[in-house]
Amino acid sequence: MPTIGDQQLQLADDYAAALDTLADRATANTQASLRRALTRTLRDLRRYYGQFVDPNLPDQLSADGVTRRPGSYSIADGSAKFRKLIELSQGFLSDRELAWLQNRLREAFNEAVALGGDLGQQLAQTANPDATAQSTFVGASRAAVEAATNTASAYIRGEVESFRDNIVRIVTDGVGRGKGPRVLEGEIRTALEGARDPQGLNNRMGLAQRAELIARSELANAYVGAQKAAAARNGYGYVRWIATKDERTCPVCASRHGRVYRIGEVVAPGHPRCRCGLSPVATEAVEERDPVIRASLLRESYWQKSREDLTREFAAAKGGPDKGWPFARASQVLEEAVRKPSPSERRQYPGIERAPEPVA
């Protein structure tokens, strides 16, 4: 028969076990809360990064009277919050999980920088004034100048030589001085006014629209050329196509989003006013023979989901199921679009019948 002492010991053991259960439950709740906060902050930062480097979004005048890029405050606050959450998560989340989350942030940042050209340098300082960005593209201004000097997009190759040379000079100077498309539009419009126009494009399009088209196309051509040059210079044999994910993304870009191409075969930007960028992909990852390891190195599940998200955006922009655009139809349209030559490919390679095949 248990004694009073035995009963007291049992009560103490039960109490200790209950405390352990509560502690485990509290730890699990804390872990779940930290994961949600980190994931939400990372998702928000990806959106703010895209706004910051989108050349179509104008600078904004804040309440303190200072003009800043869209999302500046949110990026600074979100980056600081993410770093603090990582610090608080020490001891609650595993080192492996924390490293995975930090790597996702780094990749999101580098993708935004790849899209942003010179704006990437401003983004780096906004996200963390004390750190140097990890992307190979942040310091790509010189490469962009070289690309602007040595190449012209397919959209001005058929122009009069003197006009083409003048545009290359304007764009080269603009890239070197960090000018945006709106500034270049004015300079290009002036150049158009005094240039021969054997194709009659000025009359058909209007000076303002044609200047805007050339400015944005040539700037994109320079920056994407810099991205390809930087990737090749650093030993990468492949690049990943990264589209801006919103309702304005066209089938050409949406279909290629997240796809990996051989660096010598990819033709980007894909069309006038294209907002896409290229991000380097390690050669050993693409050429890995073990399919499981290859899928992990290339983060195939992540990019598959990213393409699905963009497909939903594309379907919604068309009106969604109510307008006859369910997800299945949008998927079919994009699967067909990735095989069709883009406008840039058709201009650069007249007679091309099929777009270069992505390798992943």
C-alpha cells in the first residue's frame, strides 16, 4: 500500500511531467510563430524588392519631403526585422533551417538585383547599409556600359547607321551616368527629330512612343547584356530567366520564367519594354547526373511553384475562369509560348521556327 510519501512523490512527478508537456507545447508554438514571421517577412521583402527595382514605377515623395524609391522604408524595416527574427530564432530553430531561410532571402535579393541593373546598387544600400550585396550583378555598371557600346538590340539594327550609332552613344552615356529611361526618352526623342526615317516609324508610332520604346528596350538590352557577361566571366555556363511576376507579364516572359538556358543560346530581353533579367546557374548543378541531387541543386520544386503562381497571375489578368481562362488553359498557352520564338529571337534570327530549348 503506497505511503503518503509515495503519493507525494507521484504528485511531484506528475506535476513535473505536466510542466514538461507545457514547456514542449510552448516551444512548439514559439517555433511555429517564428517560422510564420520569417516566412511572411521574406514574402513581403520579395514583393518590396520587385517594386523598388521596377523601372516603370516612379520615385515617391515621402511625408518627410524626401524622394525615395517605392518600398524603401518597407525594405529597410523588413530587412532589419528579418535579421532580428533570425537572431531570436537561435535555439528554437535548427541551424540547417536557419541557413535555409537566410539562403532564400539571399536568393530573393540577388534575383531583384539581377532585374534592377543600377537600381540594384541602391537596393543593396537600402536593404543593409553596412553590407555588400552578394550578387555578381550589383557592380555591373561597367559591364552594362560595355554591352551598350558593343551591342544594339534587334529593334534598332535595321535603322540608318548614323541614327543607330547616335542611339548607342546616348544609351552608353546614360548607363554610365545612371540615367533612367525617362531621361533617355527625352534625349532619344531629340535624336529622332533630326534623323532620317526611311521606314516611317515616327509617323506611325509618334515620337514620344517611339522614344519610350527605344529607351526602355536599349536600357534593358544593356543591363541584360551585362548580366550575361558577368555570368560568363565568373565561369557560369547557364542562366535562369527571371520575369517580373504581376498581371502585366506577357506570355513570352511568363512562359520562360524560372527556366534555365545555355548562356550562349538565350536571347534576352525577349521583346520591347521587357522587364526580365537573368541570374547565373552553376554549370555543375545543371550537368549533375543524379536526378535527385540535380533537382535539389536547381531547386526545381521552388521554381515549379513560382511558375504556377505566375500562371495564376496570367490567368487572373485574362479574367480568370469567369472569362474562360482557368488555370489549365493558361498553363497550355504558356507551354506553347515557351516553344515559340520571342519577338527578339525573330528579329535577331529571321526565319527561326522554334525557340531555344530550356535545359531545366
